[in-house]
Amino acid sequence: QGSKQTEGADVVESPREAGTQDEALLALEAEVRSREEEGTLATRHGAHLLLSIGAARGQIGDLEGALEAFDRAKSCYIAAGFLETEEGVALLCNMGYTHVQNSNPQTALQFYREAEGI
């Protein structure tokens, strides 16, 4: 079993859990590629896929990958006319939180203010 240090506590991650998470992320990314090829990514459901990828990448510490996926999800929500919904607000807050984690508080504030304006 592998372990990683998190704020003074050992967190044990079994190889099975890590493999399952990697497989899920690969499956989501394959679905995004398929929707890109079909021209159906810029939809509400495409945004959901990208939001899930962003959340998964954030959980494994890939903050840049998370922000990239969130940015693409935002573009999909805009294209589908869903940014100014509760889902859009949740996305913007996730983007803000990820920027906080990535030591970019000023950028985070911009996303929180954008969410507040909806």
C-alpha cells in the first residue's frame, strides 16, 4: 500500500483505489474526445463531463489540469446557455477554490465575484 503525507497525517491509498480513479479519469477523457469528434462537447452534458474531470484532477493534486478542464467546462456552459444557472455558479466557485489551492487568491476572487453576479 502506498501512503502520502497530508497535513501531518498519513493517508493510505490502496493501489486498487488509485487504479480505479485513474481508469475513471481515462474513461471520462475518452468520452470528451468522442464528443469532440462528434461535435457534441459544447453542451450542458459536455460541461458536466469536463467538470467531473476537473474535480478528479483536483483531487489528485493536478491543479493546472483541473483549471484547464474547468475552463473548458465554462466555455461549454456559455455555448449551451447554462452559465447563468446554479450549475454555472457551482463551476465558478470550483474554479475559485482551485485557484485558492493553487496560491492565486486574486484570480480566485474574480471567479467568486463572477459567481456572485449570477
